Amino acid sequence: MDQRGKQFITDSDIDWEDLGGGVKRKIMSYDENVMMVKVAFQTGGIGSLHNHVHRQISYVDSGIFEITIQENKKILKQGDAFFIPPNLVHGAFCIEKGTLIDIFTPYREDFISK
Amino acid sequence: MDQRGKQFITDSDIDWEDLGGGVKRKIMSYDENVMMVKVAFQTGGIGSLHNHVHRQISYVDSGIFEITIQENKKILKQGDAFFIPPNLVHGAFCIEKGTLIDIFTPYREDFISK
């Protein structure tokens, strides 16, 4: 089910996509300018260091994560957030099982073409 | 404290701004292209019907809300989300005390100039 343009998003209506390594995600909604993605991590799950031109702003929905942005690391927990300007190398390590809400602008076209 | 460009955002570092009517907010981070705002509602709190050119995508962090987008209404709870395309009239009524995570693109310059 494509979530493009969905205005009301009921979490339980959307299946998880298993990314392996204790990480799974679901696309909540998007258009060409903005996309919300929910990413669930098991303890020890890793979002490998990577970078992209899209701005990313993320909310820690639950759990505890060590977030890396370039040469800086910070432990963030439920209620905290982080912002990735374009092209900065970043990653996440899950210290305690939890979920991130990632927002991208523009949208992650590469997430859709799969 | 201006949150502009903040990359690591610790929730407890940021004070709430009381908007009255059982609603308060805090700006988590932003640049000119994207802004994350946390909005806490007491039960019965109202985000009045309004519209803006900014795209908005919001996550229900906690609580239960009746969300209105144009002529449509939906009850959303923790874990759900909603997406407001540009210029659509929308509002929120808090059925059970909770918090929304609102993301705007571009940023809400009107939230900063205050």
C-alpha cells in the first residue's frame, strides 16, 4: 500500500519492512517535499554511518540511542530529537530498544522505488 | 535560547511556551527549510482551525486527538500521524491529554519572530 499523500495515518494499518540487523521501518506519509518514516530498532540495532542531500529531522519516540553526526556523538532518549543538515555523515546505535520518527525534506525517493 | 541549527536536542533543555487554553509548545530545532515543534495539550485543548502555505506532517507522541483536515475528521492516538498539504484548513481537539510533534517545511518564521 503506497502511503503517498495520505492525510490520516493509522499506525496499525501499515506493515513493517524488515531491513535486517534488528531494524525495521514503515513509511507513514509523504509527497515530493516531505516524508515521515518510523524506524524501530532492537537493542544493538545500527543505522550505519551514511549521508544524503536530504535534510533530516528525527524524534526519539521511545528507547535510548547514541546518535553520531560527523565527529560528534550524543546519547538521546524518548522525547529528544536530532537534526541532520544536508550531506553530514550520521548514524544511530540503539542502546535500548526503541523507535525513531525520521522526517526528510525532500522525500527519500530511494525508499519508494524499492 | 534559539534552537536554530541545533543538531542534538535534549527535550529537558528547552522551556515550554504557554499558548493558553491548555496548549503549550517548544521549538526543537529548525533551519529555513524545516522545523520541528512539540505541542502539548491538556484534555480539551484546541488547535483552532487554520491554514498556512507550509506543508505540515505531524506525529502523535502521546494522547488521543480528533484531527480535522478540511471536511474530514479522524481520531488518532499515540503512534499515528497526519499530513497537511499546503493551504488546507486543519485543526486538533485533544480528547485525552497528549503531545503532537509537528514538522513544517519550510519553517514557521512566524513562530520565531515573537
